[in-house]
Amino acid sequence: MIGKKNIVFGFLYLVVTAALGPYMVTVVIPDMETAGTARQEQMSALQLMAANGFEQDLESMTADQIARANSGALLALNAALNAEAPLDAIKGGPHAHGNLEALLNIAAGIVLGLLAVAPLLKQFISWLFLLGALLHSGSLYMVIVFQAAWALPILSSGIGPILLLGALLLMGLTVAVGYRGPLTEG
């Protein structure tokens, strides 16, 4: 069966991309919590100063003290936002796209088994789905998770999504012509 490689790839790739969930929980979120705690401490201190009319120990704070407190709070806020960036990048990139493209390969593999068209056409569609997933979410995975600079030109080229869209279009046309499954009966 020509679609078998897509089904096998899809399930294995789903394991790899779904494993980003536990990775985010164990590695990324603790960094966010640490930065968030520091941000909250700095912001609370600044808020308390502002609520007290920028007086400390019944004396007015100097402009330098206020500026330092404000700078500390801004830096803590920036650190917290920077700690959240990897989580957002992973969730919106390789995790979401990889899971989708894994499932897409599984579905494509099943449908390829139900098509009565030339085997060469089915092979071509099969490889388009595989290469599209690897060059799109695979490149996202390499760039975002492993910071592999060599994958950035591949990702930036847009070849992965183009291959996937081409595979979807070709699959749709091929299904219209050569579907031999239960829907064609009756």
C-alpha cells in the first residue's frame, strides 16, 4: 500500500511533535514562573511606592530612587515577556503545525489506499505530503526548538507549505477522479 509510509510517518511524527507538550511543561514553564515571580515582586514594590506618593519611611524618594525602581520593574517585565516568547513560539509553531501535519499524513495515507489511480501518481502525492511536513513543521521544529540556523533558509523559502498545498490540491483532484471507497457504491 502506497500510503502506508504516510500513516507510519504520521504516527511517529505525532509522537515527536506531541512530545513538545511535556517539554514545554517541564522546561519552558518553570522559567516563565521564575520570571513572572520576579516581575510581580518588582511591580508590587513600584505600585506600593506610587500608592504612597513615592515616599519611603515618611521621606520623599529622590528622582534617582524612583528611576531605579521604575527601571527594575521594567526590566523584570521585559524578562517575563522574554520568558513567555519560547512557549508561544513552540505552541504556535512546531507543536501546532507538526501535530496537524502528522494527522494530515495519516489521513492522506488512508485515502491513498482507497484511490484507483496510477501508482506513480499516488507515490507523487504521498511524497508531497511527507516532504511538505518535514520542510514546514520539521524546519519550524529545528529553528524554534533546536535553534538550528541552517533550517531557517528552508523555512523562509516557504517550500514546505507550498508542497502541502500542492499535495492537498492534487489529492482533491485525484479523489474526485479515482475514489473507489464505500461512497462510490449506490
